[in-house]
Amino acid sequence: MYRLDQEQDEDWWEVEALYDLCFAPGREALSSYRLRDGVPPVPELCLVARDPDGILAAAIRFWPVHIANWEALLLGPIAVHPTRQGEGLGGLLIADSVARADRFGWSRVMLVGDAPYYGRFGFDRLKDVEMPPPTNPERVLGKGDWAGVSGKVTRWKISY
């Protein structure tokens, strides 16, 4: 049995180590990371899954973005430790965190990923939403209220 909790400050580096383990070196060179630079994640939606011994098994983060005049969440990264893959943890994190996002008033969630995998959770291709290059447009997926939303995805504007 796994326990889902909101990621805490003290979890940050352990989660980063999991992302480093699960993704290729240079993951931060991806265009989606340019949208995250200098923008804090949405804390109430960043979750960690731990086993009964407290060992980190999986993590998910969300970042706010703009598409023209609309707001959305950018899901990712999501990672499951290689020894825990195939246990449904990715699906559990996606379902729980997207439901939380809805409760917090976020009506749109997007990601860059594999359509057959994320389609199981209700994500469809966003034909009118453009991620920064060099993103494959076929991998830009969304869930929620995307009717009429179009344009380029840009960094969240932080007001101080």
C-alpha cells in the first residue's frame, strides 16, 4: 500500500533524484523546462507516493502556464521508480492530482507525452495549442475545458 502526500520542501532533492534516475541526462534541456524556469510549481498538486517504509516510489508535479489569455496546468514531470513500475502508481498519481486540480479550480491540464498511455486518463491531442519548439505537436495533450483555447504556451507571469 502506498501513501500519497503533498510534496514538502524536504522532499525536493529526493524527488529530483528520482527524476534524474527515470529520465535521460539533460532532461532539463527540454522545452517544457523553459516554461518552468523561475516559476514555482503548484504546491497543493505536487504529490509523492511512499511505501509503508517511507521510501519514495513515485512523484508528480504541476506548473501553471498561459496559452494566450487562458490559464492551464502543465503536468510533469511524473516518475515512478523503476522497481515500482507496473504497479499502477503513475495512474494513481495522475487520477488523484487531476481531481485535486479540478477541486482547486483548474479547468485545463496539459502535458507532453505518449497519447496511448495518457489517453487512458482522458487526455487528447491539443491541435490548437503550440508548445515551444522542438516539441512534437502530436505529443501535446490536454484534459478538461479546452473549447476555443488556442495559441502558444508561455511561462506563467509572476506578480510580486
